[in-house]
Amino acid sequence: MRKIILLAIFTITICTMIYSCQSESEIELASYVSNGKDIYIKYCQNCHGEKGEGLGQLAPPLTDSVFLKENKSQLACFIKNGVNKPMVINGKTYQEKMPSFPQLENIDIAQVIVYVTNSFGNKQGIYQHQLVESDLRNCK
Amino acid sequence: MIKFKNTISFAVLLALTIGFAACNNNKKLPIYGQREAVITKDKDGNQVVDTVYQTIPNFSFLNQDSTIITQDVFKGKVYVADFFFTSCTTICPTMHRNLKTVYEDFKSNPDVMFLSHTIDFKYDKPAVLKKYSQKLGIDNSKWLFVYGSKEDVYRLAEKNYLVAVEEDSTARDGYIHQGWLVLIDKDKKMRGAYDGTKTEQVEQLKKDISTLLAEEKD
């Protein structure tokens, strides 16, 4: 009986430890997502839509997880510098000019990327703001 | 006794509410713009005072298929007019996303049309408008995108549709303008203006188009 109780206490302690670690990074993710959402509404939603659905052929949807994963390191470049090249999203080709957002700081860019890549059916977790700087140095 | 009074006031309130709701069903939309009183004679030769409302004057523009569009196209129709330009990266995508939901709702009604004027007289030639309308997903001639001279379009915007438009080299995209969706009736009178960037106002526009269509049926 004692053994069982001890085992139970031990298991609960371990679980709590794991849980609290997890929730710390979850809190960070949640804060990126919530700030990112505000930036998205202000700068991006007009073209990409409330649900990331895009706008006809004028702006592509943000629901193609594979595209977003494969181009993750270019997303900061698209946002900071704008982009105008053919892109295949959900199997359809889009080409239209996306404007640049030079006024956005690295932290804003990281937050909006985290929001986009964790909404609209995407679930890619955190993208630290320190990464933005190196990604911007390697724009194609 | 107090209880009884309450019941009465409740009944009165209920009756009033129903009364107002009933009124709303056959309400008329207001008429906007300047008006003037003119004195005319009726059929018996008596002098009567008539109110003359501001109307949209005739115009001539090129649409996305390079066809000349005049007011004849809107004869007997209710239409929604707005001002935009294809390279606008701020309010226009939102306005047209919202206006497209209105277009979808009234797509099969031959009495409703849409008229978007570009204010970018330098770049938005008919071929550019064609590409834009196709990419927006508009595939019929119910929603016209028109190109005209700066003078004609800007005058019509400011004097007749009461929408401010301006060329401004300091603005992000080179122009500034308001996002009103203006509702025009069969007599070319202005019956409403709705902020095309606000979904509640666009919902109101949908209701008002139906009200206007019903009003014009009687």
C-alpha cells in the first residue's frame, strides 16, 4: 500500500514538473500568438482574410502548411521586403505583388509569423525572434 | 394593483414593439444629397411645391472590356458605387472582399448592379481592370470596373457620390480615398452610404438593398 502511495506521489511530481515546463513554453507561444494576431489584423487581414482564406487570385490563402513549412526561413523576407513571384499554394499558382512592411521590427515579424504558422490549420510552434535577423540576411 | 399596472405597461410596450417592427417592414430609405424646392403646376393648373433631389448626372467611362458605359446600363436598376484602385494595399482589398459578399447575395437579381471606379487614371487602364476583376472572381457584367479621366472620375466622386478622393504622393500607395459604398436607386438618387471596411455596415447595405427593391416595387 505504502509503495503504491509513494509511486503515486512520485508520478504526480514528475508530471507536474513536465507540465510546468511545458506550460512555460506554452505561455511564450501564447504570447507570440496573441501579439501576432493584433499585427495580423492591422497589416495582413485585409488581403489574407480573417480565416487566412486569401482573396480570390489577388492574395493567396495562408492554409498551405507544406508551403509554409518549406518556406519558413523566407517568410520574414516576404514580410519585410515584400514579394512578387509565382507561388504554388494548395496546388494553385498565384502571382501578385505583396507590399513590403519595413516598419515592422524583428519581434513583430516573429510574432506575426508565429500567429500565421499556428492558425488556419497550421501548427508549427514557436519561431524565436532571434531567428528573424539571420533569416533576413539570407533572403533570396 | 402594482402587478396589474406592470402587466398593462408590459402589454403596451409589447404592442408598441410589434407596431414599430411592422412599420419597419415597409419603411423607406432616406434620400441623401442636396435638395431644392421648385414650384410647378399640377394638372389642374394649381401651383405646387415640389422637392427636387440631387441625382447622379450622366457619365461615360470604359469598363474592363473596353466597352463604353453610360447611365443607360443602369436604367431601372439599383446599384452600388465605389472608388478604388488596383494597386491599393490598404482599404480596397477589404472593401472588395466585403462588396463581393453583397454581389454573391444579389448575383441572380437582374435589378442590382455594382460599379467600381478606379481613381488611378495613370495605371488602371481597362486591361488592368480586367485582370483585377478576374482575379477577384467576378465573371459577369453585373459588376463593372470603370476607367475615366481624372477630371471626370474625381468630380463625380466628390460632387455627386460625396466620396473624397485625392492623389497624394506622400500616401503609401500614391492616393487617398474614402471607402464608402454608395447606394443609388432607379431614379439616380443617393439612398445610403456604408463604410465598406466594416462588416456590420455592409450587412446593413444588404438589408437596405432589399428594402429599396421592395419600395420600388410598390
